[in-house]
Amino acid sequence: MGSLNTGTNNIADRNTPLIRNCWYVLDWSHDVKSKLKNRMVLNQDLVYFRTKSGEVTALQNRCAHRCFPLHKSTLHTNDTIQCGYHGLTYNVDGECVQIPSAMNINPSFISIQKYIIVERKPMIWIWTGDPEKADEDLIPDYDWINDDQWGYGSGFYHVKGNYLAIHENLMDITHFQYLHGAALGTPKHAEAQIEVTVEGNTVNNYRLNEGEPVPELHKEASGLGNVPITRHAHSTFVTPGFHNAIALFEDKEGTNNGRVEYSPRILHFITPETQYTSLYWWMFARDFSVPDKNLDDWYTKVTGKVFEEDKDAIEWIEDLWVKDERPNFIENNVPSDGGAVKMRKIIHQLSLQESNDS
Ligand code: FES
Ligand SMILES: [Fe+2]
């Protein structure tokens, strides 16, 4: 087979400008209280908190007077933030409501940016792009996770790498065998047939493995042990901020009281922090052994280790991009990169569109 390289002109890479017109996760719902928090999202520093009425407010974390970071300031009981430098005070809409050194003037000529926030438990979403385009229907639907028939483990990582590296990692799960061999590999997993489908800006990879055992991670929890199964896996790039992974273990023999299907699903929420650092939340759900809450903790711990291997890989790669002086280095594509390359072309287009629009 000849070279599969696609060139780099029409596909996004780690230097491609970030996509602003997209919903991204800001935080877990349960981690935002009536206390000032600080986080950088798409190169913009934010201060955010939960108001007395229970809504989440996110504002620019930079006082409009002399740039003091507002998360190091005071949150008053009436939901105003008083800057810790000269005392300018902002309301939940980012409007200045008081200038202590000039109580006789109307402070409304000063304001800071307020961001659009939507809470869809257990996550809080932010829109940093054109407010006119902030359509809430574009937030991915994962409400099923709140249903009792699903149990899940979850975690968060700060990753020192561009967000596309996380998407790339998820779009080619050939890496299960080599990066997570002990937990997720099975002898023929890397040789699966792969089918890539594109619908609009969504790219799905479907992999099929026949006659392999359940990966080690799920052997006990599923009760399938070493029974040979059919393993279906869908990894889907949904938006620049979200990747959806749905697996299905099919035991045609019905070893456990006739049960045929077992489904692990992973929600991956990916938010660029800066061009070369990312915020990454994951929820590893299962529809087997659900009432076992100890198992939720176990999955949090064990899959957390698996995702740490991904984080390490991405950070080692980023490190090489930064340090290794090899100006002519090009990445070679192999067939299993088909979905990832399509995803990178879509991101390239989205980025181009945004720069043309602005
Ligand atoms: S910098 Fe905030 S009040 Fe002066
Ligand atoms: Fe992985």
C-alpha cells in the first residue's frame, strides 16, 4: 500500500486555532458552590461560583480597573464580588455596582464579561464564542447517566497537551492493546475491522472483534470471565468538546442466566484550557452489576489508572513536539487513523470558518 499521508494543509494539528463556537464543560456540578473558583478556558481566565438562587455565574477573572484576579477577592452574601485591590464591586451580570473611592458617580460605565452557562447535571457547560450562536440544543445528550440502571466511576485530569491529542487518542482505540494491555487488551483487538462513518460534523469509528474474551477490567464485574464474546465498539467524535464511546459485549451463549448484552459506555468531556493544555473529565458507565456502589469506586480507581496512561502518552508526545528539533518530522497515517483524520479535517474546517467569520 502506498503512503496514506494526507498532507498537513487541510487537517487540524496542535497549532490550529481553538474552536470558540462550541459548548465545553467548565466543571462538575457538585464542585461549584458559593465560593469563588478560578479556571482558564480557551485562553480566557474565569471566576465562577454558585449564586444564592443556585445558578452558576462565570465572569472574566480580571478586574476592569487594574486587572486584579477576582477569584482572590471577596464574594459577598448578595452575590457581588468585591475586588481585593481597590474594592470595585461587580454583580452577577458583571456590571460594576460600586466604586468605593467615588461613591458619588454612577459606576455602570465599568463592566466585565459574563459568560453563558448551562447546567446539565452532573456537568456545567460554558459557551465562550458568539452569544448569538449559543444554541442549548447543541449540548450533547447524556441524561441517561442519571438513570438508576447505570452505575459509573468518574474522574478529571489536567493534561499538558493540545485537546486534539485527547480526541486522537479516543478515535483510534488500537492503543488499548499496547498502552492499556493489562486492563483492556485482548490478543486480536488491534486487528479489528473498522468502519468509519461521517454524519455532518460527527465521526464514528465502529470496531468489531469476534470470539475474544472480555478485557480483564470487566471480567469480574460482568461475570463473563473468559467466555468468548463478540465485542462491538463505537468511538464517536461528537463536538470539539465531547467524545462518546459505547461498547457492547455480546455473549450469544447467554452464560449468565441468558443475558446476552453488556454495555460499558464512556463520556469524555474535553475542554481546551490553553492552546497546549487541556481539561479532561470522564465518566465510565456500565449497565451490569449496577447496584454495587463499591464497584463505582473500584471503576473510578481502576479506570482512572487507565486514563492516566493516556494522559502520560499525550504528555510525552507533547513534550517531544516541544523539545525535539526535527523540523521535517511528519506523522504517517495508517488505516486505523481514518476516523481521526476525518475528525481533524472537520476541526480544520470549523476553525477556518470561525476565522473567516470574525
Ligand atoms: S484592580 Fe480591582 S479595584 Fe482596582
Ligand atoms: Fe486510552
